[in-house]
Amino acid sequence: MRILTKITTAMAVALLLSTGVKAQKNYSTEAAKAFASMEYFNSIELYKKAYEKAKKKEEKAKIIFMTAECYRLIGDNKQAEQWYTKAVKANYPDAVAILHLAEAKKAQEKYNEALIEYKNFQKASPSDQKGKDGAKSCELAQQWKDKPTRYKVENMVQINSKDPDFAPAYADKKFNKLYFTSMRPGGTGSSEDPTIGENYSDIFQTSMDKNAKWSTPVSLDGLVNTKDNEGTPSLTKKGDMMFFTKCLTDSKKITYNQIWVSTKKGTTWGEAEKLSFCDNDSIKYAAPSISADGTTLFFCSNMPGGQGGNDIWMSKYDKKNKKWATPTNLGPNINTPGNDVWPYIHEDGTLYFSSDGHLGMGGLDIFKAEKKGEDQWANVTNMKYPINSAADDFGIIFEGKKERGYLSSNREGTKGKDDIWYFVLPPLLFTIEGVVTDCKFKETVPNVTIKLVGSDGSSVEAKTDAAGYYKFAENGQDRFINPGTSYIISTSVGSDVKTQLAPLGFLNSSDKAKETTVGVEEAKTFKHDFCLVPIEREIRFPDVLFDLAKYDLRPESKDSLDFLYQTLVDNPTLVIELSAHTDYRDPKKNQELSENRAKACVDYLVSKGIPIERMVPKGYAASRPLEVKDSTGKVLYTLTQKYIDNISKGKSKEEYEALMQKNRRTVFSVLRKDYVNPNAPKEDPKKDAKKEDDDE
């Protein structure tokens, strides 16, 4: 990324310079001076000329390495890879050449090749953690690429140019005006910056019209932009103050990175002033981010007392003394021995920043850290792919509390050397659907009410269509199924729920389906079908078993009757006939036996709390043999004694007994559907009306 040589990467160069780069006597004096002044673009050509004059292999290897360094510092990873490869082949003695070769390959998404170079670096420098971390980052990067998050990222082609465009900031509360840094023509500083061979940067602005189209960007009016580099704006929520980075170059070509602030005067920006703590020209201060309330400023710097090359710092505004307090470092939870830069403080307190010190996909990655107490952040998390890429990803901003906004990147597909990209997290869409059918005839059932109750307190209903189908899904502004929620799905039938094969309707059921979106990170359709028991002449339920010639309920028979109990609870208006049937043997005792068995069933249900008025016990002995029907309801045959005797010829005793058993059944039939419990609490119309008003 080009501008980072001014406001972030340039800070790390101070470390490189301190290791003796300037003192390399075999280099061309001009090349050494240009590099020391961070004029990397000019340095490249000077080092190439120096190479032509060099005689010794060691000298050539150093020049090749320094050429690679220049390409790395201006963000040209392709050329950097080529020159670091040459440096390694030329036996450049410092293993850092292998490390930077690995980083250049990783920045181009050559993860397998980069992994090899990181392992080579581990062999050359086993005590350096960077080799191990680099290898691990390659493995993670490939995993994240293979399984991306739900974020969608697209290039802002309307506002990007062929020149570097980056570091966007919202300029108003409506989020339809953007300020950003650009090196395109038309800026105040139109001459070429020798550091990177681009125009000096300005702060540009663009606005979105009612058709969501961005206007052609123009350089910001007022007194902010100058002949020097200005960029990385950050505005207060009111939009009345703007903090930004200014890179000044003195007559000795020494660059000073500082943070300045400008106050809006009407519709234009007034004369800017440098923040008081930017009082040391040897220290770089850059990439400011102001909190929503305008009282805390985050920025990156190579100030003493940090964790590495560049750290994230913050300063509080002292209202009493009307000045910014001495900055404090965010500490090792955030900062690393590498570069930790481009802070952004979200409205919810989350800190976003870019780093090459935490494990990432390549170059700078965007991370987030949770707010933990007063001025503390922890649990640093990589935003993964596609927010991050193998290239540099930085300068993220959010549209308020919404999961969308903009970031900067020089990833594949970039129009210029850095571009602004739009990102959004689409809603996590879930669907619950299914079909309701007749349990007996398998016919679909329309007009059934399906109720969906969520653990988040939500409740919504839908009805099955003519095909018995129901669906809960996104519907305009309504979102029926939410992430991180558990649901119970149930059915309810009214008197209008009928079919051709079930003209008397259906029974309500307590059967419920359960589903959850907790932990589900991808869109998903959950399917749950239901079947309803039709109301007909006889409705069977699990067999009620009695000992031979007895009517005392066996323990397992009570379990069967509990099924009927639940049916009566689910259908509180039903009045039923509970009938017991026998086979054809012992006709003298069968009538009394069947009546007693039916009464025993009713007595048990009464003991469970079912009003006796809802049940009529009836014993039919063998007078009502079972009718066997097909799927359309047509009677195929009746299990009369004659029929059983005819089809049992040549069959075993067990097969004969099985046919007889079918007639020994306990069933129920619906007599009415209008029962009203006289002991139920009476409804108060006035109270109900008030409740409806409260609900409204």
C-alpha cells in the first residue's frame, strides 16, 4: 500500500535504517541517501545502476536485497518476490531475505510456496518466531479461503481511480457522504512524491444521490489540503471536527508524520492545527480514529514504550485544560512486535485495526477486539476471508451499528494501487417449511394453522395452502426466523379443516417439532412434516391390553390410555364414545366383558382429570367387526366370523389368532365437538378488550 510508506510502513523503516543500511559503503551514495529519505521509488533505479558498477558478489547481493526492500516498501509484491529470490540465490547472508520472500509470496496468495520459504527461514533462523507463525498463517489462510465467512465484498468502481484510493470516512450522520485519501490528479499537491512515484495525496469527497449513485470525487474545499500529503480522515459523529494525517517534508527531505485537526466553519473546513502531543519530529503519528463522542482519539505510532515497530495508542481529551492528554499504549493484548495500525473504534466499543503481527492471510489483515472494561480490549479475532485477503487490507469503517461499510485493499481486482471496497454481511436467512397430511389416507390437508414460537419470545402463525404446504421465511421487512434462536413448531386445526376423505375434520395433536439456529452459520432450510388423525367412525389408539376374560387395566394399558388422555386435552371440545369390542368366542360373556372394559378405561381417564361428561363408555361385544379400508376409504372387507374362517383355512393357529385379535380392540369415536367446561373461568369481555388495546 503506497501511502503506508508515509504513515505506517515508513515507521518500521526507522528500525531498518538503524541496523546500518545507511552505512553500507559499497552502495551508491545517491541510492543510500534516497533510501534513507524514504524515496524508495527513486532508490530502485539508483540501486539498479549501482548493481551495474558493482564487482564483488557480496556487494551485488546487498544491492539486490536493497532493491527488493524498495519494492516491498512501495507495496509491489510481485517485483519484491523476484528480487528477494535473486537475493537468496546470490547468497545474501541475512535470513531476513528468506522471510521477506515468504511474505511476498503469501501476499500474492501463493500459500504453498510461502509455506516452503517460511520453513526455510525456520531452518536458517530457528530461534525467530516469525518462521513458525508464518507457516501457521499460511495454513489458516488457506482454511479461511476454502471456507469463507458470509461477508460480501465488492469494488467501489464508481469512486476508485487508477491511482491509490483508500482510508474512507463517513462525513455525515446519514452515511451518504464519504471522505477518503487519493493520489489522483486534481489534488492540491499535484507534484510527484519520490517516495512511491505517485502524486502527493489529498482528502477527497463524494456524495451519494437518491439513486445510490456516488458523485465524481473532488478535492476537499477549505484549508485542509496543501502541497504536502494529507489523508486518513476521521470525523466526529456530528461532522464538525476532522482529524487527519499530514506528512510534511522539510528541505533535507526528512518526512514528519503528524496528526492534525480542523473545525468546520459553515460549509468549509477551517485552518488545521497540529495536535499538541505530536511534538517529536522523529516519531511518526498517523491514521487517527475519533470515538463517537469525540473524547478519545486512537492512532498508530512508533512512540517509545510500544510493543513493536508500530503500535496503536489512544489519547483522552481534557475538557478542563482543552488539550489532548499524553497518549497511552493499548498494550500487548492488541499490539505485537510487528505493525499494528489503522485503528477504528466502532459505536459499540469494538476496536478494529490492521496488523501484520497477528496471524493473518498476508500483508496487513483486519482484526477486531472486544471492549473489556474501561479502556481495555481483548480477544483479538481475525476477520478472515473475504474481509481479508492475501494482500493489504486496512482502513475499515462501519455504517453506524449496521454490518456494512467500507475498507481499503490492494487485493486482486483492485483498479488502482489501492482501492476502496464495499462490504456487507447479508442477513442469515433461515426457512422452516413442510407439508401437513392425513395420517391415514396420506392426503394433504389445507388451512391447518402452524404456530412457530421462538426462545426469543417471538410467536408467529401461518396456514397451509391448498397443497398442505407451509413456510416461515424472510418476507419483506418481517424476519420470522432469527439466528441464535430455538423454535417449537406445532399444528392447530379448526372446524373448517376438512378434506374429501375426512369430512368430519381432524384431531388436534400435541406433537411438536423442535428446531434451532443456535450455532448455525450458513443459510439453511429446515423441513418438518406433520400428519393429522382424521375424525371417523372409529379412531384407534395404542392397544389397551386386558388379561383373558378380565377387565382390570394392566400397567401397559394405562400407557395406551395416556395417549387418549392427551388427545382429549389437545381437543377440549370433543365428546367421545369409548367403545370396547371382542372377538366371536364366548358370546354370553362378551357383552358384559366389553362394557366393563370400556367403563374401566373411562374411570382411568376421569382419575386423570377428564370430565366424565365428555366420555360415553360402550361395549359392543362382537357386533361390530372391523372394516378394512383402502387408501381412498373404500371398504375392502369386514372381519366377520365367516370371513375369518374362510381365509384361515390351511393357516396356522397363530395366524388365525392374529385375525381374531384385530376384532378385540378398544377405540373411540367423536360424538360432538361442542363441549364447554362449566367449571372453566368465564371470560371478561371488558378485560379482553383492554388486553387488545394494550396489545395495540
